[in-house]
Amino acid sequence: MKVDIDHILFWMDAIRSSDDSYRTLEAFWKGQIKSKLWLIDNLKPFVTKSSSVEIHGGWVGVLASLLFLSDIPITKITSIDIDPSCEKTAVLMNRLENINAKFTAVTADMLEYSTNSDIVINTSCEHISQEDYETWLSHIPENTLLVLQSNNYCINEHIRIAETLENFVQQSNLNVAWKGQLELPLYTRFMLVGYKNGHRNS
């Protein structure tokens, strides 16, 4: 992955212009970036044609920007987050792609969002209850490739952590095509790639 100066400058603009610069900078912490690059590396083998992507819980748009900088063939990314302050920052973070109509940020509850993309990524599984997760999953079309991340980091805002990778598999109710874990200094990140149980993309 090559990061060009234009993207770096837009990242800096997004940080400076955000309502909470320090909170935005958290998206660039080492554990966050390592988790996103790990996701991209392991998603790549599953994307064999140009695809549209939705990121549910897209935060300030850093994962979207890194996906655009990868060699995964992506036609468009939509970043969905319930926090209205994220939309402006995510658009600035992905300004070049937004100008070219390849990136959109939406303020919405992912439990109520109608999915129509080839790939849906949810790296916020620890932030929603099991009941809300099941509601969210029920809205995902069966031929959609799903990428899920969670962790075992026990803090107040994490209401449904996974103790182990197998625990995350049990929580997620997917036909798992790939699973793995990434050891980080404060926690372990878990990831699954797959489809709803009983369904695989043909």
C-alpha cells in the first residue's frame, strides 16, 4: 500500500477540522491502524471483481481511506455511523474520492439502514448487544460478503465483547469462510469473513 501526499494532507485537514481532534486522532493509533491493515490483507483474496462496500460503524472514515489506497477493486464506499459529528470528518478524510463520487458518509443507525452493497464491513460488533446484532444481521442480503471485527477489551462502551475467537464465531451466526485473531498490546482483535449461515456467494 502506497500513501500519497494528497491523502495525508486531507487526513490532516480532517483532524484539524473535526469537533474533537484528539478523538479523531484515536483512529490513527497503532492498534487501530494495524487492525485496519490486517482487515484489508485478509479481505483481499475474497474480492475478485469490482465491488461496492459499506462500512457500518465507519467512524471518521480512516478504514475507507485505507481501502481506497489498497489494490482491492472498489467502485464505491459508503460509511455509516450513528454519530452525526463523524459525517463531516469522514468526508474530509476521503475528500479526493468524495469529489469523484466514490465515497459517501451517512449519519444513520446501522440497525435501520438498507444495505445494497456487495461487501458490508462491521468493525463495531463489541458496541452493540446480541439482540441488536441479530436485528442488524437480519437486514443483510444473503449474497453479501460480511467482514466482522470484535475484541476482548473490557471497557464501558464495549457492551458485547468476545472472550475468544470461537466465542465470536458463536455470537456472529455466520457461514465462516475465514477467521483469525490479531494480538495487540491491550487486547486481542477477532475477525470473521463469511455469509449468513447456510449461504455462500456463488
